[in-house]
Amino acid sequence: MLKVKEEMMKKTIQKLISAFTVSLMLICTTGCSEKPSEPDNGAAFSPLLDTQRSCSIRVVGHYSNFEPLEAEFERFNDYYPNVSLSYTFLDNYNSAIGAAIASDEAPNIYTTFSWMIDKPAHKPLFDAAEDLSESSLGFNLNVVKDGLLYKDENGAVPMLPVFSTTFGVLVNEDLFVKEGLSVPQTYDDMISVCESLKQKGYNSPIIGYDEANGSGIFYALSYPYFASTLIGDTDTVNRLNELDATAGEALRPTLAAVNDFMQKGFIDIEECAKLENGYDALIKRFFEGDVPMALVNGDVVSGTRKRESQSEAFTANPFVYNFYTMPLTDDGKYFLCVSSLAFSVNKNCGDLDMTNEFMRFLISTEELNNIAKSKRLVATTKDMPVDSVFASLGQIDAVHTIFEQDLGLRDAPISQFRYAVKNVANGVMTVDEAVAAFGTY
């Protein structure tokens, strides 16, 4: 009997609380009806503009197809059914986007990239870009990893990282199990594994696509390690950005490591050169099932899901494969996180308020994760959920996690680094010659 009374009392209290909550909401609704709505960045998206308004928002970029973004358009239309959103792919994007921004039909949103930052030809893109950190816009930039956000010298944020990428190797897990091998954790492990694979008849334990005569292969091999040597060394980074000839010495440890690895014969350059159709050919070759490891970036991993069904070999004999960072030293494996695609808002566009409303919708953990998941890329959000193929990244500690944006390294020295690594790896230059040539490539 006592228990029954207690249950009745609990239900009565719950009803009183519910009634009080409803009354309080009504009071607030009545008392605050004349005040403008305020964005609540901690809650689900709630429209701030007239939901029946009609207008058009145009996004331009370099992706030939962008299905995940179009899915976001549809989700936004659940709130604003009369807003027409479209995506346009621009041929020769790097040269065409400047003219597009200056035209009478300038886009509302356009894609930008970190390598554009120090290029005078792309200055108009950043001049036209809205400062996304402006508090009045109500954007919740806190959902994005701090190391991926670019801020200019005035503290403005002209671009929002939508996708991020990294570098490492795709590993055929089933093949490793078959050969009784474990995924290497250190440089010595990698040497041991590759030697074992060579002995078992795998002529090229590692392959990569031959972009610019090997640039793509060796960049994926070495860039994370190079970035790790620059952590906290602002002076060296500044000299690298200035293309100071003396800064070439900063490349030496990485070039020496690449030279050592290549001399062991674990990457058959001639075999890689056959992959003429870039990462498409690399993925299809990897899916043949007899390739232990493939040097890749995150964009290559993104392309694997769609090509599984396109590969007759993989369809007939599917296997488990996963991504791992490349251990080039015994200090461990470095996870280098790089913004690979960003959105900028044209502050001079028409319907700027609705454009910002769409961006406010997009800049959320849920939507940014949705778009990354659809593309099988590493999300830019702080919780950074990843596709299972990237699960190994969750095991890398903060000490071995590097954000390119934090380094402050610009595209000019990165391009010099790519040439130096390619020349050393192909035996065109010695390490000393490549170091001395920094700034002249």
C-alpha cells in the first residue's frame, strides 16, 4: 500500500513539473515575442529567418560531383523549402574562380584551399571572403578542431574547413594475416615487414601512383615526418616560408630517411609509373588483392568505397583493408591533419543573410560529420568520428598528432620540399645537393 502511495505522489509531482514548464514557456514566448531570435549554438538548428522566403544560393567548387553537399541542400530545404541551392563545378578552378568572384553572377559560397593563402593571384578570393568569426553571424566555430582553422594576421577566419586529409598507407589486412605479419608500428618494423614480403615474392611491397614522376608517392611517404621536425620551431618555419637558402638544412633529416628507405628497394618505381590514371588506377591495382601496402592520402581513401563495386577482382574476392600512418622513424607514427577543402562566403553576394543561414546550418557537428562520412574522409570536428577504415587514427596520442595549420608552413616551401624528396628518392640528387638547392626548384 505504501509503495502505491509513493508511486501516486511521484506521478503527481511529475505532472506539476510538466505544467510549470509549459506555463514558463508560454510566459517566455509572450514576454519575448518582440525580441529578435538569437542563435543557440548548443542546440539543434532553429531557423532565424522567414521560412517561406524565396531566393537562390549558388556554391561553386572544383569537385566534379558533390553528392554529400547536395544532401545538405535537401536537409536545409526541410527548414527553408523555397530556397533554391545549387552547386556548380568549375573547369580550371584555380584560374576560373577569380573571374567568377568578380562577375555579375558571383557565387554565394566558393571553395578555398590552404595552399592559396600565400598566392598573390588568389588574394581577391580572400578579400571577398566574409569573416566567419564575426560574432554577430552566430557561427559555432567551436565545433571545428582549432588546428584546422586558419586565421589571418587580423584574427579573421575567411574559410571554414569542411574536409580534412592525412597521409599514410592502405594495408591489405587479409594479406598480412595470410603471410603471418603485423602492421608495422616503427621504422624498424616497416623494414622487417618489407624484407619479409620481398622474400615471399612481393616485388614491390609498397606502391603509389606516379604523380609528377613520383611526387605523389614520396610526399605521402615523408610529409608527416617532415612536419614533425618543425613542431615549435617558428624561426625555421619563417625561414622556410621566405625560401631562405639556409633553411634547406631543415629538409635533411627527412631526405636522409627517404634516401635510406628507397635504397632498400621496397618501392618499385617502374611498377608505380604504370599507374598513369592517378589514384583511380592505384585503387584498382590495390583491389587486385596482391598488393600489401599502398602509399596514399585521405582523398585516395575516400575514393575506395565507390570503386569496390567497380573492381571485378575485389567483388570476386573482397578483403579487409585499413589506413595507417607511415612510420618513417622509431619515434612512432605521426598523424598529420590537413584542411583539404574549405568554404568561403562571398561578403558581396546577394541574399547574404540567407547564405549565412545556410552556413550556420552547416557549421555544426552533425552536418560536418554527415558530409565527411558520406565522402569517407576524416571529419573536421573536434569529436572527429571516422569511418572504420581510419580507426587506427584514434590510437595516436596528441604528441604525435600534428595540424599543418599550427605549423604555419605555406605552400611555397612545401612545393620545394616535394621536388627535393622526389629528386632524392629517384636518385637524381644526393641529399646534400637537394638541401643546397632549396628555394631554386
